[in-house]
Amino acid sequence: MHVVIAWWDLAESSQTIDSLRTYLRDESVNAFTDVPGLRLKTWISDRAANRWGAVLLWESREAAAQPLPGRAPQLIGIPPTAHWAFDVEATVEGRYTQEALAGLGLAFEQ
């Protein structure tokens, strides 16, 4: 398994966390539902620091190398401020009450 993390500092972008949330709801989340080898994509934000990003969990390093359907880099207008890739050493699922992860998060709380 493989993890990729991308972070953008939005200070140099015309996009905001709110505008990117709208993009998630209207387009991006659905675009990633059929990406081969993608186990989970989590979009993240830090309003206090004006940062936006994503954490992607892949089945393999090879799967992580494929082109992605999202338009975030084009919308934000700059490449990620930071981009990291890691091998996964271990995973575990703890106890939880929500069966599905899809459709959760601030972008869907309207």
C-alpha cells in the first residue's frame, strides 16, 4: 500500500476553502469513485492557516502513479506547496459506529 499527501497554501490562489468545498460536492468527489487502485481519498483543510489538501491511500505505488481525474491543481492555479509519498507499514481499523466513509465531512454538512 502507498499513501500520497498533497498540501496547497491558498494564499497565492483565488480559490478559498469554501469555493473548493463547493467543487468537492459538485464534481470532485464523484470523479474519484471509480479510480482503479484508490482505496480512500480524504480531502483536508486548515482554515486558520488557509491550507487545502488531500490524503490518498492506494493499493500500490503503481496505482498512485496514474493520472487523476480531479481539477484541483488547475482551479487552485499553482502546484501543491508540499507533496509527499510514503509506503504503508501497517493498517488497522478501530471500532466505529458509521458503516460507510463515503459522503462524510464538512463539504456535505449544508
